[in-house]
Amino acid sequence: MPDAKQTERVQRFRKSRRERGDKEMNVWVPGLLSDAIDEAVENGRFKSRQEAITHALEATFAHKERIVVT
């Protein structure tokens, strides 16, 4: 059974993200891509999967320059 305090924290987190304009999206990722994302995180290229995926999306769709420590 989920912890009530943890559930509250998650709800607050999601609310704050929505308020700043972020959207939650669920997608299926092919195994090879998932492995490549995990490897990039393990090697320290990104702090998290979310950061790696956001970087890829921005590079493809927003054309923003991102500084990545390699």
C-alpha cells in the first residue's frame, strides 16, 4: 500500500511541474534506445534519464544549445 506522505509529495511535484508548463508524457522506448540512455547516465553524460531524453527532444524539436559535460 502506498505511503500517504509519498503520495502527497508526488502530487505536489506533479502540480508544480504542471504550473510551470511541463507536461507528463508516457512513451514506449525500444530496448536499444533504453540501453543507450542508461549507458549515457551511467557514464556521467547526463544526471538522469529524464535529462538525457529532454536533451534529445530539445536537440530534435527545439534546436536549443545545451552544454553537456562529457
